Amino acid sequence: MEYDFRKIEANWKKYWIDQQVYKVSNDTSKPKCYVLDMFPYPSGAGLHVGHPLGYIASDIYARYKRLNGYNVLHPMGFDAFGLPAEQYAIETGQHPAVTTEKNIARYREQLDNIGFCYDWSREVRTSDPKYYKWTQWIFLQLFHSWYDRKENKARPVKDLIAIFEKEGNINTACPGDETLQFDSETWKNYSEKEKRDSLMQYRIAYQGYAQVWWCDALGTVLANDEVVNGVSERGGHPVERKNMRQWFLRITEYAERLLTSLDTLEWSEAMKEMQRNWIGKSNGAEVMFYLSPTLSEGEGDVIEHETTSFPKENEGVPGREKDGWNTADATVYNSIAGFRQDLKNNLTKAEDKLWQELRRNNLGVKFRRQHIVGKYIADFICLPYNLIVEVDGKIHERQKEEDAARTEYLEERGFRVIRFTNEEVLTDVNSVVGRIKKILSKANERDLANALISQEKGDNKLARNISLSSGEGRGEVSITVFTTRPDTIFGVDFMVLAPEHELVDDITTPEQKKAIEEYKTYVKSRSERERMSEVKQVTGCFTGAYAIHPLTEKQVPIWISEYVLAGYGTGTIMGVPSGDERDHAFAKHFGIPITNIFGDRYTGEEAYSAKTGIIENSDFLTGMSIAEATEAAINELEDIGAGKRKINYKLRDAGFSRQRYWGEPFPVMYVDDIPYGIDEPIIHNDWHLGHLPVELPMVEHYKPGPEGQGPLANIEDWVTTEAGQRETNTMPGYAGSSWYFLRYMDPHNDNEFAGRKATDYWNQVDLYVGGTEHAVGHLLYSRMWTKALYDLGQIGFDEPFKKLLNQGMIQGVSQYTKRFGINFSNVSESRTTEISFWGEGCINTPVIFDEPKVIYYSSDLNPLQEPVKVIVPIEFVDDNKLDFKNYLQNKIDLRDAIFACKNGFYLNGEYYSYPANNNEKSFFYTTPVVEKMSKSKHNVVNPDNVVRDYGADTFRMYEMFLGPIDVSKPWDTKGIEGVHRFLKKMWRLYADEQKGWIVTDEKATDAELRILHKTIKKIAEDIERFSFNTSVSQFMICVNELATLGCHKREILEPLAIAICPFAPHIAEELWHQFGHTESVIDASFPKYEERYVTENSKKYPVAVNGKTRIEMEFPLDAEQAIVEQEVLAEETIQRWMEGKPLKKFIYVKGKMINVVV
RNA sequence: GCCUCGAUGGCGGAAUUGGUAGACGCGCCAGACUCAAAAUCUGGUAUUCGCAAGGAUGUGCAGGUUCGAUUCCUGUUCGAGGCACCA
């Protein structure tokens, strides 16, 4: 009776299916345990040995929990929508549904081969209409929801409409557009389009704009993956960033909750840290930099260096010319209009105080506030007297000269400007009003005459006639930056806008327009990754505009550069070269003078970016620590109204549209270009279009639609319906995977995404197993969906995955060799080939061939010329030696190639010695390289072959034995022998080849019980802490010891069979039934650990002198220090090592060790 | 570039809380059984000095804390995963 694993495994696999052993019920009194694997994308390549690693781990855990009395949900399914299937369809014309079905069947077969305890009756596939019906339904819930920041949860949009009808959005800040403000009247008067547009700014699933990779040649949008080295992967066409209307999920509203509830999860710290960093909460300040007024010649920082910089060849764009400029640009008017309303609604304290004094003809004359003059906005203006009153921060104290020049300029045009600081207004408003009155009373004839004319002609005309130069009447157009280092505010030497920033065109001077446009074109070709990573090459372009530093009044040049991204913060940074490395490189490159605010710690060579030390050269911040200075700077900026404290998140809203075919269609239609959910009355009342799912229609081809739309846009009669136009985008890969764990709980429910009873019972996933590559994508999105569903009352928990186990990768070992091509110089003009080689201990022996040859070099040779690396498929290599017989059979064209080795060479598989070398035959070696297992590297090991040769049980245990589950490690099929031998050895404890079943009912000895219970304890502990490799070791130790003891006793072997069931279920099932049981072993109970069999009462202590272990001495476990000390010091070896020196300290750690310090 | 993780014999790895570094397995060497081979079994196997007893060195590299560091701290090198449209 030998261990016939093939028969045993086939037999029990059938039994499990026939008996439905792994079917899980939702109705049970048992405690539940939900063990889930991240579901696979069924690729055409099938599973390789790396894939099942996590599945085996979760299977062990699931079986272990079931043996411990839990009702265990352990399902599997397929993430079946995705780009590769569509790509394959484009190439071969096969429908993705067909290839996906085929791939799934293959995956299923491979998975079944390994003996997992999945309940396949619960399988889900994201591409199944019965499944994506509910993906679409959840999308609609998100579309019909907004995030209430006060209650901190998602709520139905109908609640929001009720609020708007009552009070407008005064108390409900708009997440999509902070400037959006309306009262209830305005709301009621809005058109349908205006209402829907406003609501869109609140919805959790909403439409906005995002940049995508656009490939003109292919006429399609490309995924990041499809863009390689700045060109399309297919065809190598140029690509550029293009702004497109897209669906988004407003995950940013969940940022704080996603962050704080991480603390409730049992995930690895590394994983949580990655999510924290992704969310990227930072405390800092928003600082406003006002645009500078006109610079006359010589004003401001003179830029002596280049003003634009592209990588390499694009140098030499003309620089800024140094005379005055005038941006009488219509776009500025538009910018102002919005600001004006803003300013009116957000008067500073000082402005408000003064306004109370000036309003309602209090001074006997009418004042207007936030009035547009020329292109700019005056705080207060008295038109009859042509008097402008400005209230600003104390910055004006430091800018008297400029103000004087400006006053003169205005006076020439009939205006008088009077300025007050916030402080003046706030502390003594009466004196301010007094001064205004005085000026009014002194108004001369000319003023009055002008005023009268103005009034006749009307305000508008006045505003047009009196044209101020760009930038004057400052306090109007400002640029807001977010900074985490407000303490470095005095070190600001320049500002950088993202090239996409909306103000760039407005502020660029005519002279710089061309350079800026060219630079923006360049940036369009750059990926965000490239823009962030390239640190050596500084690029950028000067806009010609300047901003005014809010505290120093210094003119700060405004640049654009690719290293500032539009989506981060405000898309603008303040450049502090002495404190930030990138800013430093930027300033150095463009010759921008650097202000040192760190004293000696800034050397001029490198930025001082450490967050310790004292701030210097910074006005009132000088001498403060960074923390103090940060506080003081924010306080000051808030006081003068130039900034405010701000929490910023790096997290961005999640793009949710793909211009693709193979994904979930959106349950959305456009009526008059307004998007509606198909569950809304306007769509379904008159028509029969309100039903989910919106099925993915068949298409004739997978080519893109017009203007970058997805293939669905080509199906005219699908897109156009009685009610409206269908959305032609599809959902991204993560749509289906964001909630699939809920569907497993109730997979056949046609009325709900999952019944509440089921979701309440199964609740959170107790153990979720998957790779770290999902750290921030899938795991963050499914957390958000869970929270949204929880907020809307659909489920009773707001975190999906309680415990997370990350599995590492199993890498492949690729084999490479080195080759010289025919065109190399070692082919002489007489068309001969000369082999010369240089290797350790070799003689350089030229061999001449009468025709050109391709030459391959064994890895122990070092050819002089740089050879080409060539992959050799691993099936042709054994122990790093090339197997010529097989290799040449498959590579017929290489039969004429030379394979040079140390002492000779191979030609068509035949070995020839070099004339001068009479040494023994040498091998042709390849070079092993550990890297990702993939088809393209020809290093894939198929689990089917391993299972065929060694059995599923061996395969499972070997995968676990390779090393810790969470670490990447290379696969080596050779090592599997050891595990296989172990199973055979264990089998021999139970059965003998000749004698058959040899288990006896004899009483077990203490030694046998000790090793059994030690093993039970270790296995249980190891499974709980997911240390499966050490479990396998312990089984080996146990079996080795039992074999040595000659143990064949049921008392020992029956529990052992149960204990190994999670790891090797087939052999466990076979042994269990051999014992006479008729139920499956999975319904047995995991053996109970009994301490009494294991306890020992003495220990061999390592005894060290000065930390170096010298001998071992045995003491009872409860030995007192005094006795131990006495005995140890009396020991001869210890005496010798003490060398007669006096005892300094005696360290005795009970149960651990003893150390004698002299 | 940024974030996260990792590095221990020829190889995969063990050492769970700072307490005998190298468990267990592979490979290799030697032996038993056999006509022989396979299978199985036994012993050895970090490096180095030594016949041995025994000693010295040793956990990527450089420092530090400690009676004691693979484990904690600082710096550094190399490798892996992620960086928002691969899944």
C-alpha cells in the first residue's frame, strides 16, 4: 500500500463535489468566518505557480477555521472586465465575452486541480449582467447622493434639493466649485440645466474634466500602460494629454474618514502607511499672492538668465524684454467679475467695519463697494468725487513709493486714492472716516466738474474711459498657493504655476506668450510620473508677470514648470529655494536670486530641507523654531487677510470613465445634454428604459468612436433612444471589484445587490488575502464604496476588510545567454568566423570557420565585445546547463550556430574540443536571473505540471514551505522533492507497502505525546499568525521524530491526520477514511493542545562570559538565582574564561540564558 | 523623484518579546541496502585556524545604544512593489 497520490487526489476531489462538502449555508447557529481572496483577472496565459500562493494560504486558514467550528465563507470569482481582453479582441476580432469565458474555464480547471475548498455555487463574474446590474445600481445610488459635511455622511440628493429650496446653498458648501453661491430665490429661478449643473457639483458620482492620453494616430484614448516612453505601445505613435469630460467618484469627501478608520483595521502598518500617504493629509496654509501692478523699466527683479527651459534641444526661446507692458487682455475682465462677487460676499473685518460707516449716504454722498474701475476692483469708490478708498493689510507701509507713483497716475485721470490699513480701520475707524470727510470737503472745482460729467455719462463709461494699466488697483487678481511650510514665507523668491493653471494665459505678457505656448505644448507630452521623477533636468518658462509677496511687498516672478501638477493642492507653489531642493535647482538653473532664511545651515550649494533649526532673516519670524514660525506666519497672514490655515489632502477624485468597450455601461442618458440616471422619471416614465441592467450591446468591431469616444458610440441605434442619448463611456476595472465581497454573501439575489440579512450575518471580511499591488487602488475604492453604502443605510458596516494579509510574489528564474550576431566584427572580409574567447583559466584559441556564424557564449566565458542578451526558455535548461537536444529541436535555425564553452564548442549539438585544450568536455552554461514570472520572460512554471508530477498536496505544502507568505521569493522546482519525501514518509507511519495499514491501538508514550502536542500547538499558533512555512517545518520535525520512535499508534496518528488537513487535504481525507470515518475530515475537530504533555521542568541554559556563550548547564526551570549563580561560578570552564577577574554582574534570565560579566 | 518593504550558508529560509545565529528543506560529500540503478535509510555540511580538543570570525555596508543586537537607533548601498486608465 504505497502513497498513490494521483489515485487518492482524484478520488477525494470527486467525493467533495459529489457530497457538496464545501457548500456554505447562510443559515446556521455557528459563528461565522469570512475568508476571501482578491479575485483574479482571468488572463489568457492561465495561472502560473505564483498565483495560487495567496489562495493556498487562505484555503489553509479557511479549513483551519472550519475545523475549529466556524461557518466559513470562502468563495471565488472573476474580475472579468478589463483591457487585455479588449486588446485581444482588437487584434483577433474575437469577442471579449468569448475569450473571457474560455480563460475563466481554464482558470477554474487549474484552481480545481489544487484542491481548494471554494463554494463554487457562489461564484461571481463582474461581466455577468446579473452581477453588473447591481454595479450599475450602486453607481446610481452614488449619482443620487451628495456628501453632507455637517453630518459627515452621504445623503440622497433629494434632501439637498429640499435644502436649496429652503435656503439656497448658503450653509452647504459646494465641494465641486467653492465659488458657487445661490439663495433659495435664485435656485427656484434656475433653469433645469442650471439646477442639474449645480447638483452635479455636489453628487458623489459626478461629471468633470480630466486629462487622458490621447493618440491622434489611433484615434483613441490610451491607458497609462499603453503609453511607453512617450509614444503609444501599439505602433509607436505620438501621444498627448487631452482634457475630456469624465465621470468621477468624489472620494475626496471621504478622505478624513478613510484616514481615521484605518486605525480600526488589522492591516500591516506598511499597508496603512501607504494608504495614509496616498490620502496625504497635510496641515499648512493657503497664501494669496496678489498680481503685481505694471512694472516700469528697472522695477522688480531683473531676470538676467534664460527665461524658459526645455530639455536639451529646445533651448533658446527668446527672453523677456525689459520695457513696460500692457496686458489689456479681455480675459482679465472675465476673471475679475467672479472675484468681485466673491469679494463682496467676503468682506474682511476691516472692510466691513468701514462699509458700515460709508454706506447709505452716511457721509452725505454715495459710496459703492467692490466697484470695477478699468480692469480692477476698488474696495470703495465715491463716484461723484472720484475718490477711491482702499483698505489693505499693513503691506502698504512698505510700499510708499509705488503708492505715490500710482496716486499721481490716478490723479491725472481725475481720481484720488486714499489708503488705510486694516489696523487703522479696526482700531480707530472714526479717525479714518474723519480723513475721508476732510478729503471730500476739500474737493476742488475740477473734481466736482469731473464728477458731474461722469455721472452724466454713467458709471460704465467712466470705468471704460479711465483705463488703468494692468495690475494697478491691486488687491483684485490673486494667486493662491498651498504650502506646508508657511514658516519659510520670507524665503519666497519666485512662484511656479502648473502649466495647466487657469491663470497662466491671463497673466502671461505678450512678450512671453510664444515661449509659454511652446512650453505648454512640451508639457502636454509628459506623463505625471515623468514630471514628478525628473529631478536632474530643470524645465520651466517665465510668464513675464510678477506677484507681490504679501509680507515683504517684494516683486516675485511667476513661472510655470512641469514639476508643479495642476491636481495637487492649488496647482501653484511658492518657490523657497533655500529650503526646498527642487525649488533650489529651479532657482539655480534660471539664475533667480536666492534669499537665505536658514543662516549658516544653508550653504548656497544645497537647499536646507531639514525640519529642524531656527528661522533667520525673516522679519518677525527670525529666531523662531520652525514650529513657532509656522504658527506665527499663519497668524500674521490671517490677520492681514492674505492667507488662512488649511488642511490639504493629496487624494484626488477617482476617474470613473473609460472610453472602452469591455466594461460596465453607465445607466445614464443625456436629455438636452443633461445627464440623468435611467431610474429618473424623465427617462422611464414614458418609455421602457428604466430597467437595470443596461446590457452591454454586441459590437461589430472594437475601434474607437468619433472624437475619442469609446466603441459604444459607433452603435447609433443603441446610443439613441426615445428618451435620450446613452452614455457611451464604460466603467473602469475597479467598479466591479469595489463591492464583489458583498455579492458573495447572497449571490443569486435578483431583488437586491445582497440581502440585508445576509450582509448582517457575514458582515466584514475576516481575512482578505492579496498582493500589495492593490494597496491604494482597489483597497481604497472598496473602502469608499462600503462607507457610501453604509451611509445610505444599505449595509451595517463601513469597513470591508477587517484583516488583510499581503502575499508576496513568486518570482521566476529566467535563463539568459550571450550572443554575437553575424554582423559583428569577428566576421572577416573573407566571410569567415573566428572564435576567440576570454574566460577564467582558458587559453585563447582562435578557431576559424569558413562561413559567418552566430556565436553564443557560455556564462563562464567573458567575451571582449558587449554581447546581446538572449532569453533561453527555462524548459531547455537544467541546472544552468543548456540541453542541446531539446533546444535545437525547437530552434532549428540555431543548428548552425556556435556555442562556445571553456574547453571547446558545440555545433548542432556535437561537441568539439579546441585544438590546444585537451581538458575534459565542458558544459554550456546559461545565466540565471530572478525576476517576475511572465510569459515574455519564458520563465513560467505551470502548476498543472507540478501537480501532475507530485500531487496537489505536495504542491500546496511546497508553496507554503518556500518562505514567509508576504515576501517575494523565486520558485525552484527542485526543492519540491523534499516536501514530497516528507508526505511519503508520513504515509509510511500509517501504511506499509507490503503490510498495508499498520496503525495500532497501543497506548502512546510520553515522548510520542510530547511531539504530537508540541506540533498541535505550533501549527495552531503558526496558522493564526500566517507563518505557514514554519508550520510545514514543524510537520517535518514531527514526522521525523515519530519515524525515529517507530510510532504507528492511532492515539497519535489520528489527530495528526486532522492537523495536516488544512495543508494537505487529500491525504488527510484518505487517512481519515482509512480510520473508518465516513464523514469528511473537514467536519472533524482540530485536535486540542494539552499542555501537560509538553511541560518540561528543566532547561539547558547557555552560559556566556561577557556575552560569549561558553558552555551549556542544565537547571530546573524554577531555580533561584543564588543557587544558579553559585553553581555557574563553581564551573571549571567558566572559571577559566573569567581569567580570575572579579565578577561585575550576574545576569540570569529565567528560561532564557545566563551571562557572567567580569 | 516620492511612498512602502526587504537584504542571514552554495540555494529557499528559521530564530514569535533584545537572550545558544543557521531550525526545516534543497544541493553537495561520505556510507548502508543492491549485480546495478531507482527508492529508502545513516552521518557530515557557515567561513577560517587546528590532527584533535578547542579557538577566531560571521546576519548588505559604516557607526551607535546594551551585560548581550539578525532583532532597537542613525547614516548608507543594492533590490522589489506602488505612484491615480494593467489588473
